Amino acid sequence: MYVKQLILGGARSGKSRLAEQRAQASGLPVALVVTMVPGDDAELAERVRRHQAERPEDWRLVEAPTALAGALEPLLEQGYCVLVDCLTLWLTNLLLLDCEETLQAELDALDRLLSRCDGSLIMVSNEVGMGIVPMGELSRRFQDQAGWLHQRMAGFCDRVTLSVAGLPLEVK
């Protein structure tokens, strides 16, 4: 059994579905930690509703738009298979706060947790480093930070998978 997993992929690559299948197969109770808050975007709210309808009813749902490590720790201690969807939305939320100290503190807290946690964790994230370098400053910063975040998380994970066209490619 893989304890810590990172699943990367582009938009509509099948990464969330793969993560959900792996969480379900873990045999553990599942806690889904979502990092996105739809706000007043009606189309995004509909996507959230569809995802909720497709998930098993017994999964615990936790919203953690910024304080991810704080949300994960008690769930891992309670023996859940914790599925985080997704790291890049979490990173976006932190970058939009425009506070370098908060960003660094949250990254460090996640590093500390992953270096000592023994629970089952599956993290989903968007691979954004395979395209062109964005023109805007915030977009470039996001792409850089996402690449560094993925490298950090891959270092903590037992298994890293790239999802392409619904097919899992094992990287680690």
C-alpha cells in the first residue's frame, strides 16, 4: 500500500478520478479536503455540485482554502485516507493573499507535516509546467511556485503519477 501519493495532470486528464479510485480502494474511511471555494461563479458552483453528487456519501468533506496542513493533521491522525484536491488551487489562494510570509509559513507547515505523518495521503495537482512561460507576472509566479511545490511534494511521496488522457503514468 502506498502511503503518500501525488497525482499530477493537466485539465481533464483524469487525475481526480484516479485519486478518488485510489482513495476508495484504500479500505480506509476517506476524507476529501477541497481547496477551492466557488464564490459567486455559477458555472464553478455547478461543477462543485456535480462532483459532490458523484462522490460516495460516507466521505468526510473538509474545506481548506489556505490552512492545508492544519486541516490535514487531525484527519491523518484519525486514520482517514485523506484526498487533497487540489494543491494548485490551494497555491492560488495563497498567492492571491499577496503575503509572502503566509505563503512560506503554509508551505513550511505542509513540509513539517509530511516529514512526520504516517497516514494515507493522496494529493492532486495540476501540472502547469509543460506549456509556454506566461506573460503576466502573477501567472509566471504561479507557474514557478507550482513547479517548486510539486518538486517538494514529490520528495515526500512514495508514489508520483502523471495522468494523461485518463491513463496513469507512474513517475515514482
